Amino acid sequence: MAAVLTPRGWLTRHDPGLVALRKALRVTVAACVGFFVCQYVIGLSTLATYAVFGTIAFGVLSEVSGPPAQRTRTYLGAWPVALVLVAIGTATARSTPAAVVGMLVVGFAVAFAGVGGPRIAGVANGLQLFYVLPCFPPYDPASLPERLIGLTIGIGLVAAADRLLWPAGAPEPFRTRLADAVDAVAHYVTGLPADGPREAAEAAVQALRPSGLPPAVRPTGPGRRDRALTHATAELRTMLVRARLLAHLLPDLGDSAARAAAGAVLTTTGDALARCSAALRGTGQAPESGPLAAGVAEYLEGRVERMAPRLTGDELPPVVRIGGLTAAVGDAALGLVFAVRSGTGAPPDTTAAPTSAWYLDMPTALLWWRRLAAHLTPRSVYFQNAVRLALGLAAARLAADLLDLNHGFWVLLATLSLMRTSAIASGLALIPAFLGTLGGALVAAGVLAVIGDDTLVYAVVLPIAMVITFAAGPLLGPAAAQFGFTIVVAVLFAQLAPTTWKLAEVRLTDVVIGGLIGALIGAAVWPRGGAGEVRRSAALCLRSAADEVVASVRALTGTPVREQAPLGQHRMRPDPAHRVAVLFDITYAQYRSEPTHNQARHDWQEVLAVVQRAGSDAEVLRDRYPAPEPLPWPAVSRRLIAAAEDVARAFREAAASLPEAAAPPDRHLVERLDADPPRAPFGDHPHAALRVIDAWGWMHGLSLDLARAERAAHSQ
């Protein structure tokens, strides 16, 4: 016989740790204290209104998470912005055109500010409310001080409740997750050629994917530390891929001296990774790159001597690729060290020159500007979401005036809360919300009709309704949220002014109109959301990687290329490949959050990974060969460039196959490279042969990466 599930058992099962219930209690206490004191003790309805909605905006409509101190800083940082928005809304309430234009501008600016990272994105919806609430008639600038004081009371109460009443726990920091992955990769690298720990290392690196992380801990901000943590993740992923290739080649290395040299680099790499892990956990000092840089440099200097005996014919023995892969693992570890130092706030490392960390010397203001500029394009989902929401809110504000709706801000509140990033997601939320509002309106109408003007009863009902509503929304979805919120606003406004049962009818009408406006705008403006951009962004990334391959190989052969920066010259700005990779990363994260992603299980993250590896490996080769002369074998140069163009063509064909989800073209890139390697008397010029080996090995690795990415992108 099945066990009977009690209410407490149901709640424990659906709300582990009672997170939603405790948050509902915190917000309810803060909202009721602010409202009751301002309304019944001080006797100012405007003060009470802004106090309670200030609490709801940041306690319900916003997602403020992270460590306690960070949450408090988020509230305090949002407070002055909220004051400004209330002042603008109060000023524009004079006329409908001013209010609509203001809504369009404010709606876009606040939503687009989410490019600044999860802390800003989390409070964006709450901040929107602070313009929506005061931008309706009556035009009453004299009430602005009272509005600002009430808002301050509400924000202060919700911030205090967050720290004092059943405080929420902090999610595991990204730095800790990154440290776990660094430890796993270090165990794998130092144990090569044994392949035993590989699965654990791959699982740990996979756990760093943004799609699998809570939004609050994703290092997506434009500042130096977040960029550094993202860079560290990319370097760790590159290191793992190159180590995996190295594991297949090391067993064939019979030369004990060469094996010892490779082992020394891997050991030094493991030591550097251990220091990185300790720094990330806060248990050790920031790592220095000097020892690792010296070890890699010494290894590279000895490559000619170790390699020369193998260059006896006119072919490159496959085993000579070991040197390039070993150095690539060390170079990725160097990039990781610089990234970890920056990500932990350590001072610049003076023991070696940084590689592929263009952001290290940039002022914070410039980093912010580059992030904003990178997303000021219709191809950015941040831009699309901001335009969509701004148009929806502006249309809702106009409709509220044209239709002469009472409590018109409810129309905008419905648009704000029900509009999603795609038309499908909005549609899925719309019908449950309408049904929930209908049910709530019927209950609220009955309550208002029975109770009448007895404010004492409303005061008793309000906290109970708030707790149930604020907890039910996260647990049961939009239907429960709208059902409960309809009752809450009815009970709340019944205490502010004489009210009849028709208030519930007004609430229902406003929610239906606001939801329909949001759905129509969402269906007309980039309706597919992330799903409509992810293939296009992936294709753009692959094309940028194709250009990178050709330009880098031409430079390595000493062949002039138009507008080619000298090898070894660090770019002090992100290149186009970096920009499109950033756009794709954000697009993919949104795509994963939308309800359509389960219908097509493409591993787009693998596509991004191959593009990132192409860029990072190109930087490594540029640093390794700062100013190469033309190769002494023209035929080899032509063969390398032809191979680069073949690899680039494969990247572009893969890009062309993505937007329509077509099957990947039938090709055997790896087999073609293996069948026709460059041939020359390499033993006559072993130093030049190093460039050939590294360029050929890099393209070989890219072809394997591309094949894996294509399988992932087209898998079903």
C-alpha cells in the first residue's frame, strides 16, 4: 500500500532544505513590516506602497544570490539606480508620449545592462518595476520624496531580512569547482602515459560548462577576474585535449632521454597546477609562472637535439609530434597560471611574460566598454532580449492609457513577468498564468465582497497570502504564482483605498492584456530566442577559426599575408574570433535554458571548445616563433598552406552545414593529412623542421577536434 504523503513530506520533497519557503518568509516579514508601519503607524499610503513594492521587486522579481556579503553589496548597489528610476518615472508621468518613450529607453537600458554579469541580470526585472510603478498618473512630483523614502525602507528591509532571517546558503563558488577540475587534470597529466584518470578529468572539466552551473556562479562578468576565470577554464580544457593526444603517442617513444624530458615538463606542469588549485581554494599563495616557463623553454631548446636523429629521411615520423604536444600542455598551463593569478586578485606576475591574456593590462572601464560594444549587435541574445522587452513594456504602457485601464501598471507587470526569451517559452507560460489569474480573481472577488471595508481582516490575511504565494510560485509555476499574486494585490490595495469586488475583475483584465501584448511582441521580435541564434553563432565561430588557421600557418612558413601582425606581438585587444566566441557562449547558455533545447541534443559546447583551442594554439605558436624566416623548402611551405586551406575549407563547410541542421559533408580530413604529409630533407635544417612539425601537428589536432565537434553538433 502506498505511503500517504503528508504536506510536510510533500514540501520536503519538492523544496529540499526549504529554500523557497524560507525565502517566502523573509520577503513576507520585510514586506509586511514596511507596509504596516508606513500605513498604520506613520499613516502615509504612498510611503507604504513603495515600501512594499520595493521589497517585492528585490525579493520576488529579482534573483539575488551568492555569498551573504555579495548579496548585501548587490542590494546596496541597486538602491541608487532604483532611486533614479523612480525619479524618472515620476517626471515622465505627466504625458503618455513621455512615459512610453521613457519606458522604451529604460526598458532597453536596464535589460541590456545584464551583459554586466549575473549580479546585474538578477536584479534587472526588479529595477524595471521602479520605473513602471511611478510612471502612471496622477502626475505628482511633490510625492517624490515620499516615494524615495518608501523605496529605501523596502530595500533596506529586504537586505536586512536576507542577512538576519533564515539566511540563504551560498552556492559552491566557481573557484572551488575550477580548483577541483585543476586537481583532476593535474592527476591525469602527471600520470601520463597512463590513461586511467582521464574520465575523472573529463568529468571535472565538463562540470565547468556554463549550462550546468547556477547563473549566480557563472564567471560571465566583463571585469578582469571573471574574464580570467573564463580564460582559465579554456586553458584547462585545451590542456586536457592535448594531453589526451599525448597519451596515445608517448608509449611509442622509445628514446629514454626524450621520455625523461617530456616527463620533466609534465611534472613541472603538475606542480604548477597544484599551486593554482591551492590559490583558487585560498589555501596557498598565487602561483608564479617562472619555473614552468623555464621548464618549457628548456624543453623547447633541447627539442632539436632529441629530434635530429629521427629526421633521417624525407618524412616526419609521427612520434616527433610528441615534442609539440608536450610543449602545448606546458603552454596551456602557463596561460592557466596567469589566469589564476588574475582571477584571485594577485598582483601581476613578473617572472615571465603573459601569453594569450589580452585583458591583464586593460582598465576596468575599457573591459566594460568592450563587453557592451561586443553585444551591441542584433546577433547578441542580450540585445535581442532587451529590444523585445523594451518594445513589450512600451506597448503595454501605451495600451494602458489608450484603453484607460485602472491600475495600468499591472498590465506592465504582467508583461514583465510573463515575457520569455522565445515565443514558445512565452506561450507555455501564458495559458497557466491566465488560468491562475482567473482562479485568483474569482477568489479575490469573493473575499472582497464578503469582507467589505474591514481592513483588520485584510491585514491578517495579507502575510498568510504572501507566504503561500511567494513559496508556491517557484514550486508550482506561473499558474500558482499568478493565482496567489492576484489575491495578494487585492488584499493589499483593499487596505490602501476603499475597494469593491470589481478590483479582481480589473486585475484579471490587466493581466490578460499585459500577457497578450508580451506574447505578440515576443512572436514578432526574434521569436526563436537562443534556438534561433545558436546555429548561426556556431557557424560564425567556425568561420573565424578557419581564417585563424590560414593566417597562422602562412605566418609560420614565413609567407607574407596582408595585414598580418608579426608573430609574437601580443594583441592588446580581443580579436574577432574571441568576440564571436563570447557571443556564442552567451547564446548557448540561453539556448540551454529554453524549453526547446531537449528537442535537439546538440553538444554546441564542443563546437565552442574547438574554436577556443584553435585560437589559443595559434597564440602559442605565435609566441614560440616570434619572427620566422621563410622555410628553406618552398614545396613544404606550399604543402602546409594547402593543408591549412584544406582544414579551413573543412571548418567553413562545417559552418555552412549548421544553420539548416543539414548532415555534415562527407570528408576524411584526417586521412588526407596522413596520406600526404610534407616531405623534405628535414635533417639538413632541424630548426626549421620544428616549425613544420608544430604546424602540421596543430592542423592534425584541429582536424580531430573538428571531427569530434561535428559528431557532437549533429548527434541526435
